[in-house]
Amino acid sequence: MRIAIPIADGKLAMHFGHCQRFALIDVDVETKKILYREDIDAPEHQPGLLPPWLAKRGVQLVIAGGMGQRALGLFAEQGIQVLVGAPAEMPESLVADYLAGTLKTGDNVCDH
């Protein structure tokens, strides 16, 4: 499974659509281990671009702080699951918590 996390200053970026980089993390869900991490620059912001852009890179899950309703719908159309309300932590920590079933999510911090 490939998980995408928007990052700023090495931690989860709270505003998904305007992040500068993504951590793409490959995991083995059966052994609950992180296999590989690659950080890539995000494309220039364009509404609706990120769901197909991440789908093309094999992403199956996005862990985000906040995301607008339109973006959530566009990710669903691409078959990508989205978890919102994640804290601004290191990507590996968020993924480890997700794999362990202990990832705590709060409110969607995006209001559009």
C-alpha cells in the first residue's frame, strides 16, 4: 500500500492543497512495516489536480490535517481513501500509528 502525506518542515502540513511536498510511503499492511519513503515536490496548485496526480503515483490512502469537501469527493472518484484531522507529526509516526490502529484524528481543519 502507498500512503501520501502532505508535508511542511518535515511534518504533516495542515493545509493539504497548498503543501510544497508529499511524503510517499510504501507499507506492508500485513507485517505493519514501512518499506520505503520518497519525498516529492507537489505540483503547482491547481484545483482538482492532486487526486489524479497522486493516483497516477499509486497512492491508495492520504493522511491529511484538513481537506475541502470537493477534494474529498475527487479523491473518492479516484478510489483513494482519505483520513482527515491528523495531527502535525512526522510522516513515519503517522503511518506507524495508522498501521497499529492507533492514529488519532480530530476535526477536519479545512473549511472549504
